[in-house]
Amino acid sequence: MSARLTPALAEFVADPARHATDEIAALATAAVLDTVGCALAATSEPAVTRLLDALGPLPDGPSRVLGAKDTRTDERTAALVNGTAGHALDFDDVDDALTGHPSTVLVPALLAVAESLGSPGPDVVEAYWRGLVVERALAAGLGIGPHYARGWHSTATLGVPGAAAVAAVLLGLDAATTRHALGIAASRSAGSRRNFGSMTKPLHAGAAAADGVFAARLAAAGFTADADQLDSPLGYLALFSDDGLDLAAASARAEAVLTDPGPAAVNVKLHACCYATHAPADAALDLAAQGIRAGDVESVAVRVPPGGLRPLITRAPTTELEGKFSMGYVVAACLSDGELRLSSFTDEAVTRPAVSDLAARVASEESLPLSGSGDGLEFSAEVIVRTRDGAAHTAHCSAPRGHATRPAGTDAVRAKFDDCLARGGHAADADALWDSLSDLARTGLR
């Protein structure tokens, strides 16, 4: 078999023609706004403050550190810190094709390099889109379902090549050099789902952004990698897929995405917790709005499609981060509070005795039929609440609010942005920052 995917991806990334439509420009703009908001919300989060403590005095450079007023540093450090901050609250966007979070990796790489180079708006939009398509292509080649099931955190494993593509576009690398950038990125890709519910999960995103920038900069300086790394034996697809992968078929699946990349849309998260809990949360909130009260609940059954519980490794959470990955806590909080906000995820909120008691009576199972044929996770749910009077109350959610098929709308996205900036202590900057980033294709990063 002759390798063909690596050069095909490199040629796509290095193509001098413009691909970005108005729809793609709107997607990139929304991704930047959402990621910046999520990162600023996390200004005081331990994952961010302790990372900064560990880094010590930051070197001077051209790229902004979000949340640190007037602080600029080198590209890699900015990408590391901003990517970690963007994922620290688990509030950043999700793409079904990846079973992961694209923008918390792509946007920090984008910001770091674009600010360093003074890249114009059209280049910024183009770079985001090509990075996202590279991630979608590799996800298709891997078979994202088995990849994720094996324990890989796809946000990170796909994110490093995606971030390398972003940086390669902004740096103007030719196809030959981009092949090396992607090859270097492949050897930097890692991330274990066992670390979900800890500070290392958001670090995966920051490290992926930084390593992608590093890979592109190394390639630009003449550093080499195997020019067919992605789809050759012992390469990226073979390492990260199930044993016996047909590399030719995997490469063909990935190449097909370059022709048909999928929608210019991702899923905007409206709850600051693992996306696998969002459809159950929306169903539980619907029941709460119908008058179901936590004190009347005997038990709760949550049904999701096959694989829908994979990301949830925490049963009885004791910390904010663990609560984000606990189906029991999320559903119990929705029924108890009638809402799910950033303030729902603190150590104190997660360990409330009444909510913990209800959370222990939430049983989850993967028994909901699949409604589609995608390779990744399907995010739908059914929640059945049995009350003490013996009645059963059921709510079904086919997709969470904010999903690409149920767009959140500008008002909801702006409300989330404002909530994020208030959480991080930046409420006074909300209007100016929103305005400065709202016409990305025309103004770039001001």
C-alpha cells in the first residue's frame, strides 16, 4: 500500500485558494467568541492558576495570555495557558464528528500565531476551518468510536494535528513543509480519558494547542518527520486505531472528508459539564419546569444510546471537576435547583447533602436505541422520574439545546459569554470584547 493521506491533508492545508464561505466565517467567529469567553471564565480556576505557578515568570512575546491583563508571551506558552483555560470549566464547544472539543485547541493556537504575525481576518477564518477539517478527516480515518472507547481523549489526540494545520495556514507553509508539520504533530499526540475529572483533562487541550504550534514552527525551520506518517504502518492511524485496521480503507475515509467536510457548525455548550450529560440535563430541566420537585422523587432512570456513558467515570463526586462528569449529580442538580449554571459547579454545590442523596438514586444505562449511523457518540436521552406517589414522569431529549441541529441563538450565546466574563471577573470588558471579535473575517484579531 502506498501512503496517500498525509500528502492529501498537506495539500488541503497548504492550498492557496480560499474555501471560507460566509457560513464558515460565522462559525469561526462564534468559535473564537465562545472559546475566549470560556477561557476568561476560568481566570481563577486552580487548573489555570497552578499552571501559571508551575511555569513561573513568563517569557516576553507577542501573544496575549487571556485573563492576565497586559500580559503577552511566546506563542507556545500562550497556546498552552489559553487552551488549558478554555477547557478548564468544560464549557467549550463540541463536534459530533470528533466526539471531542475542537475550538479549545484550535482557537488558542490561532490566537497565538495570528497575534504574533498580525494575520488578516480572512487568514484567521481559513486557518480555523482547515484545522477543523483536518481533525474531522483524521477522526473518520481512525474510526472515532473505537478510538474513544479505548480510552483516548480525542480532544487531544486529534487536536495536535488540527492545531498544527491552523499554524501552518497562518505561517503560509507549502505542502511539503506541512507534511513534516503533520508528521511532527502525530508524534506529540496523546491524552488519556482516565484523567477526566481532574486538572489534567484541560491540560490536554492546552498541551495540544502548544504542541501543534510547536510542530508547525519546527517544520518551518526545516525540522523533518516521516513524510507519510499519518497513514503508514506504525504511523498515526495504525497506532490510535483498533488492531487490524485496513489502512487503505481508513485513508480513503479520511480523504473523503476533504471533499465533504460536513456542516459549518459545532455544538455550543449551554451547561458547564461533560457533553454526555447535556441531553439528560435538558430532559431533567423540562421535568423540573413541569413541577417535579426533588423532594418528591423516589428514583430516576436515565437512558442514553450505546456509548453514551463512556465519558462519565465519576459516580460519587466530591469536587467541582468530578461533578462535571457525574450523571447523578448533574441530573439531581437540575431537579433540585430547576437550573444548571456555572455556579452549580463548585465543591460546595457538588457536595450538598440533599443533592448527593438524590444523585445516589439516579441510575443510568445505555439502552436508548441509536437514531443515526454515525461513528461517534449520539447525544440523546430519556429521563424517567418516579415520584413517591408511584407515578412515572418521562422526558425525552433528542439533542441538547445548542447542538448544531438545535442552534442556541445569538441571545443565548451572548448570555453565556456575559456569564463567563462575570465568572472570571471581567464583566466590565464584555461589551468591548464582544464587539471587537464579532466581525472576525473583516477585522481579524484586534
